[in-house]
Amino acid sequence: MGIRAHARLRHLCTGLLSLCLAAPVAAVWETSPRVRDLDYGSVLYPFYQQEHFAAITRLMVVQSRGPIPHHEYEARLLLGGLKLTYGLHDRAETLFRQLLGPEVPAAIRNRAWFHLGRIQYQKGLHEQAEASLQRMEGELGPALAGERQLLLALNRMARDDFAGAAAALRPWRGSRERADYGDFNLAVALIQGGDREAGLALLDRLGRARATDAESLALRDRANVAAAEALLRADEHARARALLDRVRLDGPYSGRALLWSGWASTELGDPRRALVPWTRLQGHADTDPAAQEALLAVPYAYLELGEQTRAAAWFETAVNTLDARRAELRKAMAEIERGEMVVGLILRENLRSAAGRAPLPAQGYLVDLLAGHRFQEVFQNYLDLHALQRNLAHWAGSIDSFDDMLQAQEALYARRLPETRARLETLDLRTPNERRAELAARFARAEQEGDAWALASIQEQRRRQRLQAVEERLSRLPDDDPEVVELRQRQALLQGLVHWEVQTDFAPRLWEARKGLLAVDAQLAELASRRRSLQEAEQHALTRFQGFAGRIEAQRAQIARLQPRVDATLAAHEQHLQAMALEALQAHLHTLDDRVLRARYTLARIYEAQETLGQPERSP
């Protein structure tokens, strides 16, 4: 039994000693606290609402109008990030590389280098990822600094450079709230690099730390379980059991801790103590792998204690329970093949209230799969495709309204065209141009002849005519009459004054006349331009309407081409999700088959031994 328990323990102790990221990578999408461009703010609104499709569409529309004055580099970085969320790694990488020049602010450039490094790490290009992360320089914000340290450590551990990973995490430069995550990852790097005691000391401190919220409580439990895993691998079962006893019974790691605690007690030769955590595991969900393993562990412990009858009873219970679980799995696999899982996932995604969520087929067996990055990436793509399918269906049903609007505009144009043509006919420029030509000739003749009276006002012309009439009347009167002589002198004086005024103002009046002609020319040119615009508008109106009709038809055809492609891709993603779920359930089914086989084999051995000893054939 000891050898079997030890082998099973080594098989179970996997996965805890691994890096955990401190915070979502979205933390590095920080934007300026002050948004100075309305267009950029209109992009951020759907982005912060997690409506990435609307955000990327809005951003591309804004950028098509030209650069965003105060947020151009931030907008391009955001577009790269949005493309990254849709799995467009190559296009995102191209955008990030455009932000590496010296003209780009250092804060933007550092974030671009970080995302390039992350893309390269995900592609397995560890040397390039290291180089990109090392290009980040200057003062980094706490969020970005911590993420850089974690990604550097993860990248180096992928190359088995555990010493380098530990160096990347010391000292911690991220936020104080995330320092414990840095210490956890440092402990993992130290343990896997051979400095087990230093790593265990760090995990021990984390496992004793004061925790108040769910996240810090989960990290504390994980630290204790990870330290226990390292000790179990080193056959230090007593120290491991002490750490496992710290783990909360209602936490996410309680099942693993209870199971391992029992195996540690078994290895220490105390199977009766092992029954305590294993019996407690019976209260966990039947789908919990640790609880299922405990179904077999309990009767094995009774066998170690020599209580074969009780062991047989527990094995029979285990067989019945595991058979029921196998039936549930087969039923769930049939439901998944009918597509019920994907429908359930979509409903769960759209329902905000957990109380309104129906359970998924074999949900308990799929927890790890549903939470995994690979499944979530495919499922997110599926949701995006589903949204795109709805969007295309909406536009397919709405594009006819553009035809209606175009027809309404054409009808309105047809009604207004006769009136517009009639008004256009009234804009005859021949008379104004002829009048302008006459005035220009008159002014030119006056200048050439020095004819000041050609520019005299009507009032001055009348005054001159009246004085001339007075002169003629006085010429008919006797010359020897003193009163007539005085009147002739006064008339000559007045006539001279009027002539002098007209002659003196000739030059200014000529300048004003020329200035007036220039103003008339400008107005006539504007009038001619408007007339030409109206004529051109009439000539090109039909062409424009036809152009709009062509664009609408092209969009309709493009929608018709895209819809079957999206439908086919959506179906492929649905099949892929189903295949992943079926593969996971098939693995669980194989595990259950193996456990049932082991239980029945051991039960048969017990019955055989009882028959040999003359004991009852079946346990009570």
C-alpha cells in the first residue's frame, strides 16, 4: 500500500508550482487621466464598457478622418491592443512596431515594447521576447513595472533559467497590493532552481500572512499547498501535512489539501488519521476529482488497518457512486454533441444574475476547462463571431432603408428641379455685365479727358444746370444795370465754387469708382460661380444618385458574401468548443473507468480472501 500511495501522491502533485500573474494584462492599457479630444473619448466609452467591437469600429472611423491631435499615439496603441484581443497578433505587432520611434513618448513606447514581448513570448520566441522587454526604459508605472517583471520571469522559466527568473523578480517594482504575487512567483523560481529552503521560507510567510479578501485568502491557501507539494516531492510528509492543515476547508484548494493530507498520513504510517480528511471529502461535490479519489482512498485505509469488511462496503459504495458519475458523463456528452453546452454558455454570458443561470452539462467536470486560457480564447472568438453574425443580420435587414432614403431624395430633387431651373434663368448676367462695361468705359473716358463732371453727383449736376440757366437769363438783361452786374458777379462766383469742388474731388472720386468696379467684379464673379455650381449640380445630380445606389448595392453584396463565411466559421468554432469539452469529459470518463476497475479488482480480492478464510461472501 505504501508504494501505491506514494506513486499516486507523485501523480497528484502537479500544477501548483507554476507562475501566477499578478493582475490582468489590461492594466497596461492605462490612458491619460485627462481626455482632450472628444473623438477619443467616444472611443474610450465603449472600450471601458467591454464592448470591444464597437470600440475598434469607432476608433477606425475616427482615424479615417485624420490624426487625433492630443491622443494619436495612445489611439494607435489602443488599436493594437484591440486587435490583439481578437487574436490578430501580426496586425497588432505591426501597429506596436510603429510606436517604437524616438518621436513617440517614452510611456507609449514602453507599453508597445511590453506588448511586443508578450506576443513574442506567446509565439515561443523567448530570445526576442527577452530583448523586447529589456528595451523598456525610464520610469515605469507600478502596474506596467510589475507586469514586466512577471513576464520576464515567465519567459526565463520557459527556458529553464530559474536563476534569471528569480533575479527578474528581485526587487519587486510593482504595486504594493501585488507584492505577494511577486513573492509567490519568486518562491516558485527559487524552488525550481534548486534553492528549495529559500523558496519554502517565502511560501511559509505567504501562508501565514493576514488575509481579509477572497483574493488574498486564495493566494494564502495556494502558497500553503504549493509549499506542501514541494515537501511531498521531497518525502517530507510531516512538514507537508502541517502546511496542508492551514488550508481553509471552504476554499478552492480544500479538496486537494484534504486528499494530500490523507496521503501524507498514510506515508507516515497513520492510516487512521488519514481517514479524517478523506471522510470529510465525502461532503464535497461528487464531480470533485479529489472527492472521487477519496472514495477509493478510504477503503484502502481500512485495508491498511485490517478492516476488510468495512473496506469492502466502502469499495461497493465507491463503485456505485462512480458508476452513477459515468452515466452522468455519458449523458452530458450526448447533450454536448447536440449543442446544448454552447447554447448554455451563451445564455450564461448574457445573463447578469447567477440565479438565472441554468447548469451546464457536466459543469462540475468542466470547471478547469472553462476557466482555461485555450477554451476562453476560442469561446471569446465564438462570442465575437456571434455578435458579428447579429450585426450582419441587422444590416442585411436595414440596408433597404438606404434605398428608401435615396429614392426619397431623388423624388425631392425632381420636385424642386423646375423651380430651381426657373430661378436660374432669372440670373441673366448679360445686363449686369453690359452695365459694368458702360461704367468702366465712362470712367476711363473721364480719366483720359480729365472730365471731372463725368463723376459729379446728381445734386452737383443739377446745381450746375441751375447756375447755367441763371447765367443765360442774366445775359439777356441790360449790361448797364448795376444790380444785373452784381447778380452776374455772384452767379460767376457760385459757378466757380461748384466747378472748383468738382475738380478738387475728381481724383478721389476716380479712385472710389475704380474701387467700386472691383467690388462689382467680385460680386459678378461670385454670381457666375453660383450659377455654374447650380448648373453643375443639376448635371451631376443623376450621377451622384447612381453612385450612392452603386455603393448601397456593393454593401448589400458584401454582406451577402460575409454572412455564409461568418456562419461557417461560427459553426467551426462551435464544433471546436464541443470537441474540447468532449475531450475533457472523455478524459474524466477514462479516469472513472480506471477507478471503477481498480475498486472492483480490489473488491474481488477482498471477497476472494474472505472466501478463503470462510468469512461471509458479502459485507453487510
